[in-house]
Amino acid sequence: MTGDHHVYVLECADGSLYTGYTTDVERRVAEHDAGEGAKYTRGRTPVELVHVESFDSRSAAMQREHAIKGLSRAAKERLVAGD
């Protein structure tokens, strides 16, 4: 992955999608899986990493995170599928 700032999408055990920001994807996914991540994912483990985008700046990553969170479920599914 290029860039130090990452936006990721997780698929939770209940089939829902969670979008977040981190500088260390592996550590953050492990935190979510251990129930130590965001409140949203705590009752929805295990989680699976289904999409990652990397950026050179925190601001660019945060803007992309905000944009992804605003997408419809169908649009998020297309993003995860790579369409």
C-alpha cells in the first residue's frame, strides 16, 4: 500500500459494512476483531477487511472516508466488488 493513511471497509458478521480510517490497517482490523474497535463493530464480530484505499495525507483519507460513508449500500457494495 502506498501512503501512510488508509481508509478501509469491513464486512461485519451481520453483513453490514463499516468504514474507517487508520494509519495501520492490520492493527486496526485486529482491534475491531477483538471487540476493541469502534462501538459499531463491537457486537458484530468477526469482521473481514473487504476494501482499502491509501493516501499520502490524513486530510485526503478523511475526505474519502466521509465520501464513502455517504454512499448508499448498493454503491458501497459496488466499491467493495471493484466495479
